Amino acid sequence: GNIADPLIILVAFGYGLGRLLQQVDGVPYIVFLAGGSMCMSTMMAASFESLYSAFSRMHVQRTWDSLLNAPIELDDIVIAEWLWAASKSVLSGIAIIAVVWLLGISREATLPLALPVVALTGLVFGAIGLCVNALARGYDFFTYYFTLVLTPMIFLSGVYYPVAALPDWLAAIAGALPLAAAVELARPLVLGALPQAPLAPLLTLLAYAGGALYLAMILTRRRFVA
């Protein structure tokens, strides 16, 4: 589902709406959509793994409790879950990149450079997901996160249309979102160019990844103490 859904969106929206919209920001719509789709796919895969799968290991299967009998710290488990979620999400991003290349949507020399962006995106949303995981008391809790956080973020972050099309106040909010930063870095690479101002979105992603991981450690410690 983490790979299939973005692929379906890319093909259905890209070719379907692409016949109506034709061009967005001077490029074919399906090419415009490709950069956002790979970031969205990575976000969803990292979130699913750091939420449902991590919660199962932590709360249902009690795998974490067993691991704590070994000479490791709780923070080590959190970091391992973080890296695992990011690693799995990279596979989703690679799948989108491969489809983009195979379908001839983009075969630019800069396309492989999207892989580091995909990896960083996975680290960001893997860390954020572990924060939510530490607060959850059941699987139902994750529905709120997907519905109230991730879904609006997709529509605000330039996946389907340019952020510039939003009202100024919404565009300002979008500018602070991690998915928007990822799309800002990835889309030019699909188009065969380098990001014009990569420092701001790169720092945004690094700040989210580091801050969310630190918060996830704190919240997880509190959960296990409680």
C-alpha cells in the first residue's frame, strides 16, 4: 500500500489530469507530480513503519521489553527503529524513482540525486512517527495523525500543485512543513536541474529529523517509566 498508492496517484493523476492541465509551472503535469509523489511515498512508508510496526513490536509483541534484557539502552532501540523505518521508506522512494525512469517521465542525469533527499525525508518522518508512537495507547490513535497531520500536509506541500497557488497565509504555513522542504529539493532534480536555494529546505529537514528524534527518545523514556 505504501508503494502502490503513490504509484496509482502518479499514473492516474499524472496521465488523467495531465490531459486537462497539460502544464504546471511550464512543465508537463506528470513530471511536476513525480517529484512530489516520491516524497509523499517516502513519508507514508516511514510513517507506517514507525507507527503501526513499531507499536506492534513495542506494545503488542513486547519485543522491546525482551531487547531491554540485553545490555542495551532504550535510546538504542528508538534509534534502531528510526533507522529501520527510514531504510524501508527509501525502498518506496526508489520504487517511485524507478517507475519515473522506466515510464520515461524523467530520465534526467540529476534524477539519481533525489535518493539522498528521499533518505533524509525518511529520517524525518521516521522520527516524527516515533514521537506519535510513544504517545499512542492503541492503533486507533494513529488515525488522527494520518487524518489531521499527514493528509493536510500532502495538500499544502506542493505535491499536487505549486505552493504559490495557495493564499499567502497558507503558503507561509506550508513553508515550515517538512514535506514541502523535501518536495522543494526533489522536484528540480526530476526536471534536470539543481535546487536554486537548497540550504533552507535542507536545514529544515535536518532540524525536523534531529529535533523529532530527540523528542521521541524523551517521550519513549517517559512512557516506559510510567
